[in-house]
Amino acid sequence: MNTKELKFFLKKIRDGKIDIETGINKLRNLSYIDLGCAKLDTHRELRVGYPEVIFCQGKTKEQVKTIIQAMIKGNANILATHADEEFFAAVKEFCPAAVYNPLARTITMTRKKLRPSKNYIAVVTAGTSDLPVAEEAAVTAEISGNRVERIVDVGVAGIHRLLDKLDLIRGARVIIAVAGMEGALPSVIAGLVDKPVIAVPTSVGYGASFQGVAALLAMLNSCAGGVSVVNIDNGFGAGCMASLINKLK
């Protein structure tokens, strides 16, 4: 339940369209629901602006099903990350409307249509190998009602490709720059734009990349201002942060 929905609900109680006992029962589950395997934070959207998201890694199919079945009783859009085909098959059994993105490894269910944001988020990848992380960021932003522009394979090894897309990148309100290897892309972009850049290191690279640690350290040590950094392969975190920035008034 978000702020708008809560106001509508309280007005119904005030106007006598919902009796007090029904209202109390509804508000009783506003904080969280204890599912045994998880405590579903039903208050999160009202509190921070986006509903709880399901991280599937480490969970069983039954646990994920239990959480999603509880979420379906509400009205929030649903996002599950780090999900494989088996998770999706289990969810599809009881929710035909579920959509699987195999590149992002996400399961989404759009329960309510959100008005697309006027401003857009640019998701920029250094290489094609960075696409899974970038797509997770893009899906996360889109399920929250953001317009996303995807700009693919414009890393510093062929910087002319980036310069060709510079107008589109500069037009964004916030930029997510996704890169592995030496992680140079966010610094280059931040030196060319007047918008915040969210840097996402990926675990793409050869041995000395240390599964993304080299890119992470390079981004943390960026000489360009306006760069913030999320964890290795954390497309979800970048998508959340970009959405919050994009919706600032």
C-alpha cells in the first residue's frame, strides 16, 4: 500500500464505505506478514516508495512461491531477482501473468500501471558481457515506473561508439554505467555529463580482474566527480537508486 492508496482507504472508512472492523483487519497487516519462512514487509512501499523485492538466490522454490502468493493479495508490482527457469516455472503454475526475463534473471508481475516518468534513466554498458547486470538494473527501474534507455557496448576500447550516443546519455536525468575489466566507463561518462552517474562493476574479466574487484576499486577511485558506486553485479541496487533520483521533484 502506497500513500495514495492509504489516503483512499482511510476516506472509505470515514465515508462509511468500509466498516471499522474491516479497516482494523486491513491495517493489522500493514506492517508485515509472518509467513514462517519470511516476514513480508508490506509497509515498505508506503515507507520508502517501492515494495519489497524477492531475492531468489538461496531460497527454495516453495519459499519463493509462498512469498509471491502473499504479495499477490496486495496491489504492488512484484519483482523477483536472481531467478532461474525453475523458479519461474513454479511461479507460472499459479500466476500466468508472471513474466520471465532470462537475461536479467528476473520475474515480474505488473499489478498496477504506473504513469511513465517524463525523465528517463540511461543504462549504459561497456561490453555485451555486462548485459545481464545492466538488464537487471533496467527491469528494476522499469517496474518502478521509469522510462529507461538502453545503450549497449560502448566501452573505452572503442570510445567513438560512446561519443556517438552522447546526446542520448546527456539527456538522461541519471545514468547507470555498467562495466567489468578495468571499470573505466563510469569515469569517462562522468567527465562528459552534468548528471549523476551510478557505477556498477561486474565480475566480467580475466584473472587479475579478481571477479570484479579490480573494476570496483577503479570506480571507487574515480577521478571524476558525481560518481557513486554499488556492489559488484548489483544491477538491482543501481536500478533502485536511479529510480529514486529520477523521481525527485
